[in-house]
Amino acid sequence: MSRPALLFDLDGTMLDTDAIHMAVFADMMAPRGLDVTHEFYMRHVHGRLNTDIFAEFLPDEPDPQGLSDAKEAEFRNRLPRPYPAMPGVVDLVARAQRNNWGLAVVTNAMRLNAEAMLEAIGLSTAFDVIVIGEECPKGKPDPAPYTIAMQQLGVNPDRCIAFEDSPSGMRAAAASGAYPVGIRSSLSDTDLRAAGAQDSLEHFNDPALAHILQRFDREALT
């Protein structure tokens, strides 16, 4: 039997950065004739790969990867350091380290962003594995990033809990065979469950977390 593992999305799950991302998208899209409202962001941007977004909404732009790089550079420029982590996540990661559980970040953020965000919340050296969606054959909502993380950790899907906040991430986590748990940073319990979540938490200090860990593995996760 493989060891248990916790798999974390990053944006909106380990830290709440949606407001920064939305502002950068809005500033980039406005000169190109697109009004990035909160509704637009949640429906079309939240949790998706940048290149897919730009290819869909700016099909005449010749370099969606260049737009993605520029967008993420501006995000890093605007990201304060230090930045508050999602309540309880630092303690949960420390608990996992004490118990030798596998730890992975699984994100559609580009690697420079992932490194910047982990540094900003003080967890830059905490994870065994960091899987970047754009470095995989497919990003979320495809399960490939989660499957790759499990392979790199050497763990079985039925020994993994995945924490996500977006519909695309939730679908990826659920399809990978992990136990999918939603973080209600921007979506409701109903919306997260509709995307595949088995449970949801307000944050990692939510009392429901203890129940989730016990249900998942009463012997190993104590």
C-alpha cells in the first residue's frame, strides 16, 4: 500500500490571488475590446490555461504564448511578498511533512508564478513535486497533471486527496481518481460539487477538514 498524499492547486487554493489575476486580465483585454467583468473571469478564465483563453478570445493575435508570458510577468510584478496563505494551509503542510505524506502542487500556473507564489507564502521548499499544467501533455481540466504528480510521488490515486477551487481543476482532480475536495474561495459548495467535489471547505482551518482526513484514511491520516 502506498503512502497517503495531499495534492494542492495553488491559485485560489493555497492563496487567494483571483483579484490580482482578474485585474491583470482586465488591463490586458480592455485595449483589445474585451470587458473582463467578474462574471466573465469566473466563466471563461478561472482555472484555465492562459494560452487556451487567449486562443479563444483573441484568435487574431499571432502569439498567445507571448501574451501569456506578459500576463504572468505582470502578475508577478503585482504579487506582494510576503502574501497571506489560505488559513490553515501552512499547518496542514507541516502536518503532512511530520507524517511523511506525499506532497505535490498541481497547477495551471506557469513555473515562475508557482515559484513566486510559494515563496510569497513561505512554502518554497515544502513540496516533493510541483507539476505545471503547460509542461504536461494537457493541462487541467484534463487529469494528466494530477496523474503525473501521483506517478512522481509514487502513490496510488485512492491514497490521494486533491484540493481545488475551480471547475476545471475540480474536474481534473476527480477524473484522476483522487478524493476531490473544493476550497470555497470563489465558488459555492454547490458549484464545486457540480464540478466533481466530494466535499468542500471554507479554508484549511474549517472543522470539516478533520472529518475529511479521517474518512479518507482512518489509520494513516491521524
